[in-house]
Amino acid sequence: MRRRIVYGFFAFSALVGCSDGASDDGENEEQRPDAGGFQFEGSEPDARELELCTDAPSDEDALRRLHGEVDNSVHELITCGGAQFSLMASLLPQILASNEELLHPDVLAYLPRSEPPFTSDGMGAWRMDPAPGTRFLVEFLPPGSEPDAAPVQGDLFRLEAYFNELAVVEAPTPLVLATTARDVPHRFSMTFSGKGPLGDLLPPETFESGRLDLDLSSDDLLALFSYQGGDAPLPDVGPLAALLNLPIRSRVEVDDEHRGVHYVARGPADEMSDLLRGEYVAFVFDTLTASYDGITLDGTAVDLQFESMGVLSGRIDYVASGDGVEGARVTSDFGQGGAYPRNLWSCEEE
């Protein structure tokens, strides 16, 4: 029998449905709190605690399969959240690394570079296809724009996109960097004639002198290229740091016939600096509905967040409806952080 999952989302600030393409078939059962059966509060996993609100064991099994599909989809938020964090944290390093005169390839070879697998769709979105039938789109918005504003057009990851007639006039050679103490700053200088196509994303005073000087040591470069959010200060990259204040929004489009999963998830814009500093992405949806063989699960997220260490926190409360399962409930609780939740099943009191 074909399974069908239908999600309805409103006011959704999340990255739902991304997958790294890996199958859960070979997963170690011990990694999942309730693998292989229900997790009932105050009873053994194989107890029939739902017999008061399910007509038959087959109804309970169908409800479990439905919740398993939803659980897998929510788990995949971890992959998408990680991809978004890597993209945001790598913006400034990728800009500097885009010009080989500024940072020689021999220097880049010793830096911990991260280039998430996103490509431009030509319409302002950066796209990743993490699994068949799944598209993950990230859009950067102009500073101070409304959440529904048109995205920035152009390659934000290229230094030349911000400056017209850019020329690097001073940069340390690989030999100089290798033979100088790691905490000694080096001058990186460039000149330009004015704004490039994306120059309006930088502070206006950036272009007054026609020159940009950055003083960065080897330690600074390592810190910049290793940055993954948090409270640690970034090295001084001058006006380029303003780019981290750009709002960023994301969208996932899923049309997976194999799994029977079809939905579109959208999220309002948040400034990258806030997300990176807080090391989380909040997930908010007013409705989450999954359907299978006449059974429906409606879910409500409570403080659900992707945490930068690669887990989810918070919980999702589900209520089941349909023939044979009316009144069944399940709370998927990730606590303060977990890859999978503890699932607590119960029956709605009369």
C-alpha cells in the first residue's frame, strides 16, 4: 500500500525535509530512543497503552508507521541546518579565497576551507539537491529589507562582485606567511575605481578612498576559515563584515515519489549574524499534518530548534485522528538536544 505524507505549513521558519541521501536501513538501533517500537511513558515499549484509543493492533501499527515517516523527516532538519550554517560561516572566507592574487592557492591549501555544495539557480537563490526529489534553496536579502523582498542577484562569494576594477596591490607570499610568526599581521591591500554590481551591500564609506587595507596574521586567517558561529570574535575584515548582517531565508521543495513525500517549506528571513552568534535556527510551524491510509497526525512545535552541534532541541506534540485512532497522542521530545526524540504515547482523556 502506498504511503502518502502531506505537510501544511504556515509561518514556518525551518529547513524541513533535507536529506544527506543516506538510508536509515542500516542504522544502529541503539542510536534511536524508541527504535523498533513505541516508547510509552511508564510502560514497556511493547505494551498496548493505546488500546483505549485504537480499535485494533493494525490501527496502532499504521499510526506507528505514519509517525515514523514524520520522525524521519524532522530528523533530516539536522542535515539542512548544518548545510545552512556552513554556507553562512563560509561566506567571508570564500570571498577572500575567490581572488588568487589576494590569497595564493598555496596558502589556501593550508587553511580549513569549507565550500558547501550550493550552486546559483540564476534567480537569486543558492541551490543544493541533497537527495532525489529534494531541492534546498537559500536566498540572501538586501540589508534592511522586508522578509518577502526579492533576493540579491549575483555571486556574493566573489570579491570582484563588490568592487569595480579591483586590483590587488599588496599581499604576503606563501613563503612570507610560512616564515613569519603566526601572530604577526600582514597587509592585504587592493584598489578599485568604485562600486561593483553588489557594492550597495557594503557600507557607503567603503568606496570613499578607492582603497581597502586589511591586516591579517596567519592566526587570523586560521580563525576566519575555521569559524562556525558562536561568541568567538571574528578577525577584522573591514567593511566585508557587514555582509554577515544580511537577512537570509530558506526554502525546501520536496517531490519524492519513492517515499510518497510531497511538500514545500518556507522560512522568514533572519540576519546571518544573529543565527551564527546564537548557534541555532528556530523551527516554527502553525500546522504540520501527515496522512496515511485514512489516519492523520497534526503536529505543533514547541521551542523546536536546530543546534549547531548537530542536534535538535525542543519537542513536537502530535494528535492523531481518523478511523481507528481517534484521540491518540504522541510527544516527540528532543530535550536539550538529540538526534532523535523520546516518543511518549498516550490517549486523550474523555
